[in-house]
Amino acid sequence: MTTSTFPRVWDLDVFFPGGSASPELKAHIENLKPKFEGLKQLVDSLSVPTSTEAAPAILAILDSIKDVLMNLSQAGAVLSCLTAQDTTDREALLLQGQLSGLAANISPILESFHQKLGKIEQATFDELVNDTDLNEFQFILTEWREQSKESLSEEEEALISALGVDGYSSWGQMYSMLISDIKVDVVVDGETKTLSVGQANNLASHKDRAVRKAAFDALETVFTEREEFFAKTLNHLAGFRLAVYKKRGWESVTKEPLEINRMKQETIDAMWGAITSRKATFANYLTHKAKLLGTEKLDWFDFDAPVTDSTATLDYQQGAEFILKHFGRFGKEMESFARTAFEDGWIEAEDRDNKRPGGFCTGMPLSEQSRIFMTYSGSMSNVSTLAHELGHAFHTYALRPVHPLNRRYAMNVAETASTFAEMIVADAAVEEATNEQEKIALLEDKIQRSVAFFMNIHARYLFETRFYEERKNGVVSTKRINEIMEQAQVEAHAGGLGETHPHFWASKMHFYITGVPFYNFPYTFGYLFSLSIYAKAKEEGTGFEEKYMALLRDTAVMTVEDLAMKHLGEDITKEDFWLKGIALCEKDVVEFIALTSK
Ligand SMILES: [Zn+2]
């Protein structure tokens, strides 16, 4: 098949012509205000329903929420694309600030609506969601109702939100200030360089061990000097969160993150239990890698050290063709979807100045399209990233037949479609590797992902649960925070770790995200959940695509336990389920050790 060359620069003008100077974009943002007002009036005029006669009024509110959210997301998505493609676009940054100010108005309106749902008599509520047109929204209406029942009164919750601006989320901003203020000097190739924390962390994959160690030591030193500032920030952020939980009568610190991810504690426990029971394989890998690097045990700063100097590259067109070929082996719909994305300018891949680092995928709900952002420089890891983001876009595409309010999936399932797509490509790359060094590098790339999800993320989870437990009894000393972190690392790496990183809690922004508590286990969940779907897909061949899309369509209307039972026939509260995905990762380790032991 012949294919024309795919564009490397995305098309944003189809949404609002003229970029951040677009009069249409400004008008769109202006038009949000009356939409908010309209929604507020509908919510204010709703009295607590006492019969099914209230169904049309509730439907009108849902329709208005849909309208507000879609318009808000469309503007937010376009602005994040504009600021990512050119970090110097001041006009876009200004509009972004204006939009987030506006967006803050929506949560009190929604909260008020949720409170009204919470006050409906159970029998009336059951009739409303079973016997009227509200049936389609049973899951989210029940979720909102339950959430409001577990919160305090509307006035108290409003007070918490108001106090949280300075007392809670500002600690997250304080963290950003503290971390961006840090500069360290590291000698790289005979030259002293002054680096930010991010830049110093990037040296973790430098080929020279002395450079990796110097960067790590410099960071540990500066975090030790400033540890009291970070400890105070973490203690107060956690203290606020715990005080709110206590007032609401919530005992477990994982209650909120579990609800956000629509999952049970048993499921997390089964997942970590299964992982822990198979850690020996990954600890072996760590020790084996240490030997390859000429050391006894793998030190923290050697995790990302390269073990080969393989540098396989594919230009953008080749990378795209590679993805299309392998998506096509899984299913026709995924291939043709990705072809549209490549052909129609959905992807920004050009390597040029002033672009933000990293990659993302964002949906444009009003246009039923997505946009993917990344910088493609030709490495296999770029091809993986591209496949990953296309996976996110495919998830959005699969959800098209579903009502927009039933498309709001959580973080743990968000990474399912992306990891799945990435896995198709990563596996194919290993299979098609043309020489052994390349194969070793690609395999290691896969294993490092497993190690990150099974060990590094586990350490974060252990640290956070233990720190929060101790924080319930008062401020935790800096010395103790370091101890909890080190213990968690040693335990999570199951004897495979040499030198620890005691100030990891200060270097990772994830512990300071106030919007989403416990920003860790959903990553591991998404990874293993998608692996088990991938295993099923391999078993069933191209016929699986339809089932896969049906699963994706249900990702925002049921708990993850129900989702797995309905579409995979699996009980994810049991370790057996998780062990199947882990077994796939163990195969990579066995193959890697065999290839590098010759
Ligand atoms: Zn992702």
C-alpha cells in the first residue's frame, strides 16, 4: 500500500482559526459565563425531588452540565495545545489563566446539585433512576448522591473549599516554588553545569556512572540542606487533608483515592499482594543489572543506566508506518483510526524550539477529534510514546456513541488503552529487532517499565500510606520522614536495591498534588489491567477488537471490579487475576538475563 507523507505539525485552526489571537476563541470563552449562569439558575430552582415528576428538571440540568463541560473542555484543550506548541505564547497563557478563573465557578454549582440528589428519599431515587429517562445516568447520579451523603453540609463544604485555597492547594504551589528554586552544579564531560532538578534527574540515564552518581549526590545534598522546608510543606498539606477527612468521619486515608478511581481496597491489596509474591524475579533483574555495570547491588542512581549502546532509529514516516502495521494486526478499526489521526493533522511531532517537553493527548469534545502532542526525534521510545498517545485517542474515539457525561473515566482506566497500544508496538519492536544489542535495549526498556510500576510506585504507595498514618498523630519529624521513605524503598525492591534515595519524598512532585491524592497506585493498576487485556487479545486474535471497544465504552459507568467481571469474566479482587499480567513481565526478565549472560 502506498501512503502519502504524513504531516508533522498539527492542525488547530479547524477549531479556532488564528491560534491564541483568534476572535472566535475569545468569544467562545466569553460565552461560557452565561452558560454557567444558566446552569446555576436551573440548579437553584430545583427543589429536592419527591417523585418521578422531577425527572425532566433533572434531565435539563444534566443537559446543561454536559453543555458547560464540553465547552469548557474544548477551550481548555485548545489552550493547552497552544501553550505546549509554543511556551512563549503569552496570549494563550493569559487566556488559560482567565479560563481557570472561570472554571472555578462550576464546582460550587455542581456541589449544590449533588447535595440535592443526596437528600432524595431512597425509594424516590430508585424510581427516578429505574423508571424514567434518567436510567442512562444511573451510575453517575448514584455516585454523586453517595458522595454528597458522605460530605458535610453544603455550607461546611463551601467553607472548606474557601479555606483550602490558602490552606491546602497553596502548599502544592509552595512545593513548586521550593523545587524550582533549586539549582545544582554537576560536572558532565569535564565541564561544570548548573542544572535544575529536572535536568539533574535526566542525567540518571547518562552512560558514565560518575556523572549519574554526581547528579544524584548533588540532589541528595541540596535536599538535605533544605529538608525542613519540604517536610513542613508535606506535613501541612497532609495535615489539612487529614483534618477534613476527620471532620467528614473518614477513617481510611485511601478512601478518597479509591472513590476517585472507583475501586475497592481489596482490589489494591490483591494487586500489591500478587506483585509482592513475584518480586524475586525483578530483584534478580536488579542484581543482574548491577553485575553488568560492575557493582554488587543496584544503586538508586544506576536504575536507568544504559546497558548497551544500541541506537536504533526510525524516521517519523517509518515510525508511523510501523505503528499502523502492528495496530492493523490487532484490529481494523484501530488501524483506520490511527491512519485518520496521521493523515488529518491530529499529531504535533516536529522537533523544534519553544515546544514544551513530554507528550500528551487531549480530546476536543465539540469536534469529536483528539490532538496528540510530542517531539519526535526518531528513537524507539518516541515510537512507543506516539503509540501510547494514540491509545488514549482511541479510547476517546471508542467512547463516541456514549453520552458525554458517561465518558468521564478515572485515572486507573485512563492508562489502560494507552498502555495497551504501547504494548502492541513495544512487543513488535522486540520481535522485529534486527540485531541482538537492539533487542536487549528494547527488552530492558520494557522491564524498566515493570520495575517502575511494581517497585518504585509501590515504594511511593507504602511511603504515603505509612506517612499519613503517622501524621494522624501530629507533625512527623524530618528524620522520621526519611526513615519511612528508606524503609519503603528497601521493602518495595525486595532486596534488589543498593543505595537508597532517602529524600525521594522531596524530589517527587506527586506527593504534593492536592487535586488528586495518592497519585501512584492507579499507574500500576492501569499497567497490569491493560496487560491482562493484551494477553486476552493475543489469545483471541483480530476478533477481540469489538470486545475491547465494548470494554472501553463502559470505562466510565461502572466500578473497575464490575468492568473486569462484565468484559473479561475476571474477579480482580483476587490475586490470581493480577498474577497473569505479572507473568508476562517475568518472561521479559528471563529472556533479558539469558541474552546478557552469554
Ligand atoms: Zn498516558
